[in-house]
Amino acid sequence: MQWSTRATWKFLTFAAIVLTTLLASCSSPSSPTTGQVSKAPDKQQVLAWPYEGISDIATLDPALATDAYSGAAIGLIYSGLVQYNSQGKLIPDLASSYSTSSDGLTWTFKLRDNAKWSDGTPVTSADVVYSYNRVLLPDTKAGFANFLAPIKDSDKLQAGKLKTLIGDSLLAPDPHTAIIKTSVPAAYFLDGLTFQEGYIVEKQAVEKYGKDFTQHLNQGGGSGAWIVSKFDHGKEIDFTPNPYYFGKKPQLRMIARPFFSTADTSYRSYQVNGLDFATVPKVKLDEAKALPDHQFHQDLALQISFFLMNYLVKPFDNIKIRQAFALALNKDEITQKIYKGTYIPSNHIIPQGANGYNPNLIGPAGVKGTAGDPKLARQLFDEGLKEEGLTRATLPPIVFSVTSGGAEDARNLFAVAQQMWQNNLGINVKIDDMDTNKLISSIVGSVGNSNVMAASIAWGGTPDPENWTNNQFGKGSGTNLPNYGQNSSSDAAQQLQTQQLIQKADANTTDQAQRMQQYDQAEQQLVNDVAWLPIFQVRNLYVLKPCVVNWSSLTYGTTPDDMAKMYITTQSPCANTSHYQ
């Protein structure tokens, strides 16, 4: 599970939705029971909170991170200009205030006077413009540079036509003022700054150590509430409070994050008081629900899990074949049998809880509901094969790249989908189960090419619908993984029209109701095109020791100020953290 200390969103795998949460949504915060329970001594203020499903973190560089695991750590270490609070409202973070010009093209941010790096030096506007320019430099190879695409002339910088945007569209007129100019009015611009690419890095640290600056984070480089105190690669990463953090100081003395290969192993550790937190394997669901003191939690996340099919790889350039793959799956059966009804079967791209969620959305080819339609699926598949001049015998091998991360639920999902495609379409689909980081790297690298045919992945995002539409399917987007609108399929013209509609919604800064309607219309077309093949919306299932008080990470993430309220009590059971003392 990923618990984000601020709005940190990125790709996850199907294994990750079981083992990590890109948007932890934690309700019913634990509170001490009556009796002889009190706040534990300072030496016991340690939260043992595992990373599940990985053996290491891919990167601690905000510019390079594309996965949930890296983002969870980055959200502790760094700060952005703005963030989402626990109600899904944008609020200032490093910025004390911000404003925009009447034409919507110039954004002015005033930095906090007391904002400092973890080495004690002030955060300045020079750091801000340096950070954004660095993300957009082509040599950086930032994972989500497209989130900063509205910045004026960013396309020229990435094309090598400009050497820098500093002094052009990124201005620092004084140490406490940063000015950003955009090429067009963008209603979602601030939303994009809440991603990890919008986090600010210390210019001096990066210039001193280069790409290795993240190996020196114990010396400075972050402005978040926490610093890296220990990083034993492959074993554990620990965090302690940043003494120079500008906000409320944490009551916890340490966050210890050991790596566990599976949720099964972390849950077993939780059972013997090795951890304060653990994701609940579905086979342990009834057992977890029966634990005393409200240890079990179940909450909705802004996260859609889906299959991805690349338009640049045949036969997935044919809309009927795409629709057939979607309608061959009974999502109701998948969520009920594998996930015991804990996840929500969905056709949606914009999830429940996000702005623009459309409860009246209809599935592909006009099919209502999420149970699929095997008869129509086979009909569409046969028609699609005929249009492509193919038969089942001459169909190219169909390979879905996945990662189970050792999670039984994920393996079962892939096996059930594989069987449904065989039963309802009459074809054999190969499931290629690989390392999590390798899969994410391959999928992110599939934009504009045919390297990945099809895959399983998930996306956790912010409440703004632009994050679920333009970022995923927009023209030139670095996260347009299915290559929607940038292919030569027979319905490519329709895809371009949908992209144009999304652009209109993105630029609509005057009529919010109309903007949501535009996104609804675009989403309906995306669903009919099977731009994604959504399976379900995630609920987070986890257990938390009753000694952990004020765990309050909600659907939209929690702020560092919220996290500062958290502490450990003397209530039992609690993780044994004596080895950290």
C-alpha cells in the first residue's frame, strides 16, 4: 500500500493495487481506548510501515519517478508549490499564496518566508524555476514531463530549439517570487504541479552531485517534513523529521519502511507485531475483519485498474477487436470471486470520487453494466478478424505483460481473464509475468512505439478530470500509453476529435459545469473505443495497530500537517520497534 503524505500519483501494476496504494484512503483513524493508555515515550514513536511487493525503490528523484513506491518516499522528502488537502481541495504548500492573470496565462507564486532545505538554507524562487526547467530538459528524461506541458515554450525546450526556459517562461524576479507563464489558459495547471514532477529540488545539491544527488539526501536536498536517515538498498529505508521543515513538526521520531516481497509476508509480520500496518491478503479478509479494536480498514481510492492495449500493435488497432476483449470479461464475477466484492467493477476512466465522475456512463458498444456480453464479444471479434484479413489460426500471438509481485489475487485475476478470453473469444492469450520495475519501465517506454503489445496496470490520480483524460490520451502526452489518436487505425479520425474535445475542456476556465460535461462526453467516447479496458476501482484493505493514533490519510491523500498529528500510544497490540531505539 502506498500512503502518500501529499498528492502523489502515478502508475501502479495490478500487483501494486494489492500491495501498495497510490492514493491511500484511510478513514476511521485509530484512537486510544479508555483506561491506562497514554502517549508512548519518545523512543517508541516509531511507525513500522512496510513497502510491499518490491525489493527496492527505483528512484528518489522527483523528475524521474513514475511508480507508486518511489512516489510514496518522494512525497515524504520534498514539497511542491501546492498540494491537495484531505478534502480534495488545492491549497498552498511551499507557496504561501498564488494568483493568476486575467488572461489565465501568468501564474505568480509567493514562497513562504520560513521555507528551508533540510540543510538549513532557504528555498528560493531560483530553486523553483531550476526544478521545472530541469524536468523539461530533454536530457533529464523525466517520466511525467507532460504534466508541465502547459508552460510556455516547453515544447521548444524539449525539441532542442531552446537551451532553457529560465528568463523566458520561468521567472524569478526576487528570491520569494516565482512567475510561470503558460502557452494557453489551462484550468488544470495547478493540478499538474501536485505530481512529483512538480516537487522542488535544491539547485545547489543537484549542481554539486549531479544525478547522484539523491545519494546525499541526508545532507540536504529536500524541503518536506522528513529526511532519509538510512537507506539499506534491498532491505529498508527509514525517515526522520526534517528539523528545518516549515510546517507542523511530526510527533513520530521515525518512519521505518522495510521491504517485503509480498503482502502475505508483511501480513504475517503484522500478526507477530513486527509491523504497525499491513495490506490484507484476500484469503485473510475474514480473519482481519475479526481483529479487535477496529484494526481492519476498507476505503475507496481514486484508482482505476485496467488492461492496456497498444494501438500500434495488431490486432489492437481494430476497434471491434478491442471491444471484444472488453466485453469478453465479466467484471462482476472477477471482483466477486477473486476480490470478494471489495473492489468495484467499473467501465469508468474517471473514477468515483473525482470531479466529472459520470454515473450514467455506458460500456463499449452500448452495453450497460459490467458483466460483459460474451455473445456480442464473439460477434465483434469475428467481424474484426474479417476486417483485418485474419483468422484465429493466423492471429498474431497475443501477449499481456503483467506483474503479480507474488500476490495470489493478481495471479488469479490474470488466470481468470485468460480463461474468459479463451472461452468467449476462442483464443489463447499468453500472460508474461515479470518484475514490477521492469514492467513499469517497459510500459512507460511504449509511447510512440510497439514495444509493448498489451499489459496490466493501474492509475491513481488527482480529482481533476484532466488527469484522467488529457494526461492519458492527449496528443503528445508522455503518458498516452495506448497511443490513442497517434495511430493509423480506421477510427483514428474519431480519436483526434475526442482529443480536440478534451483540449476544449482543458482550456475552459470560465464555465466549470460545461467543462465537466465536455469531459463526460469525451470519457464516453474513450470507453467506447476501449482506450483503456477498466476492470475495477480500488478499495484499500489494510490493518493498522490500535496504538497508532490519528492515521488520517484520506482518498485525496494527507498533508504533512495532518500527518504531524499522528503518534504512538502505549495501547496493545503494537509493533515491537525496540531495535530502532
